[in-house]
Amino acid sequence: MSKYKRSGADVIRWPDSPDAREALEEWFAAPPSTSYLSGDFLDFRGADLSRLDLTGAYLANSDLVGVRFEEANLGDANLANAELQGADFSFADLAKAEMVGCSADKARFRSARLFSVQLDDAVLTGADLSYAILNSAKFYKTDLRDANLEYASLRWCTLGGTSMPAVLSGARMFGCQFEGAKGAVVGPVFVDEGATRSLGGGELEAWFSAQGAENIQVVG
């Protein structure tokens, strides 16, 4: 039996917008095997959708500011260009989600599963990604300034390219796993547990290499 929920009775708090609530109610009423939540351009603020099975949800360009998705399933969901500031995805499953261009300042992804997620052009400044699984994720031009990535797994991920680097300035990266990671980044980043030791340039490249990421270039 799935640990995820899929009924109106399982909604902890409905969105304030009547249109967003109607979209949820229509989705709950449809056969689970043939439908997905269609919520693009809708305003879901005020909602707590934790532990719901939102697999494949279409939420592109939606307003999800402060919405709670703790332990929810958003695998294969489309969150492109969505407003996610302060949203809580702790322990959620977002495997293979489309998140290009989303704005997720100070959003929480602690211990979330973000395997193979597309985060190109996303803004994640000050976001909490500690202990998250980001294996094979893509970060072209992703803004991760001051983000907390401590103990996150970034194996085989692509941290941008030379002309489209991931911006990691001020990010906390102690305990990260980087085996097979590649790309180009802008530093410096904090590499110790107390966030007092900052590395940039050649020192940061050498640090990445020592973590198993021999193909990460520091471009700024």
C-alpha cells in the first residue's frame, strides 16, 4: 500500500483561492490511473498538501509560495517557472520533476529526493537542500547563493557549463557527495561544518577533485 494519500479528506489545509481548490477537487474526483492535477497558473497559497500523491502534477507558472508539500510525491511533476519561495518540500519525492526557471528562495528541500531534476535557470538562494538526493540533477545557470547543501548527494550531477555556470557563492557544502559530478561553478563556497572556511578559484577546484568531482571548473 502506498504511503501517499489521494483524497480530499487527506488535505490538511485547502488553498485560499477557490479556483485552486476546485482544481484539486476535480482531480480527486477523477480516476487515479487516468488523471493528474492540472494547476498551471493557479494560486495555491495557504495550502498544506503534505503526504499527497501528486505524481505528474502540472503546476507550471503556479503560485506555491509558502505551500507545504512535506513527504508528498511530486515525481515527474512540472513546476517550471513556479513561485516556490518559502515552500516546504522536506522529505518529498520530486524525482525527474521539471523545475526550470522556478523561484524557490528560502524554500526547504531537506532530505528531499530530487533525482534527475531539471533546475536550469532556477533561483534557490538561501534554500535548504541539506541531506537532499540530487544525483544526476542539472543546474545550468542555477542561482544557489547562500544555499545549505550540507550532506547532500550530488553524484553525477551537472553544475552548469562554462557559459552557464551554477552560482554557488556562499553555499554551504560540507559533507556533500560529488562522485562523477561535472560542470562549471562560481564560488566561493563554505567547505567546513561551521561555515567558517571559504574556498574559491584553484583551491575550490582542488577541493572538488578531492571529493571525486574531477571535472568541475571554477569560473568565478
